[in-house]
Amino acid sequence: MIRPIGPINSGVAAGNAGSAENNNSTDQVLSGKLLAAYVKYNDSPPGSTDVVIKTLGTESGSPPSTTLLTLTNKNSDGWFYPRVTPDDQLGVDLTALTVLEPLPFTGKINVSIGGANASDSVDVWLLIED
């Protein structure tokens, strides 16, 4: 089953133009495979804006923090489809004749914005497969 989550807002960036930042996390733990993320930029962020979507990895029983998507020097709304290369039993990437897979995760989701202007923020929607 595919379920939408969001929007998750980064919080309003604070600081100097081109270096303002903020972050915000979900209250609930989410689990599944990340099929897609939609990122909407609010206000007027510069081309130097960075967005990171990750799990916190701080909840009891959760694995360490996992970065789900990093957007560097971007400021255009859009859909993104992060994928990973699966490994064999020895931990070696299966790069030959292998389809990249959606990233499995569990934890509270954190959305951060950096390199932005004061008052900028992002909204993130996730499509998660259970």
C-alpha cells in the first residue's frame, strides 16, 4: 500500500541572506520504503539553498540516522525518486544487471534547509510504501 505523508515543513530559515537555516522533525516514527519526495520551496530561496531529508535515528530501537535525500544548490519545486543499489550477502554493491531499489527506513523524519534567505522554508511530501 502506498501512503502520502506531509507536508513536513522545515521551519522558517533564520540568519543572513544566503546562509539562513532551520530544521523540523515529525512527532511520529514512520517506516516503509521511500518511493518519492516532493519538495516545494516557499518564499524566494536563492540558488545556494540546500535541503536534507533524513531519519533522526534517536528513537529507542531505531537504526542510526539515514539520509533519504540531499538537494544541493537547488531552489525549484519538484518530485525526486531516491534509489539505492542493493548489496549481495558479502556487502558488495550489485551494480551489474540490477535495478536500483527504493530506500527502506524507519524513524522520525527531519527536514532541514540551509544556504537560504531569512523567511525561506520548504514543504516536503513523501510517498511511502508499506
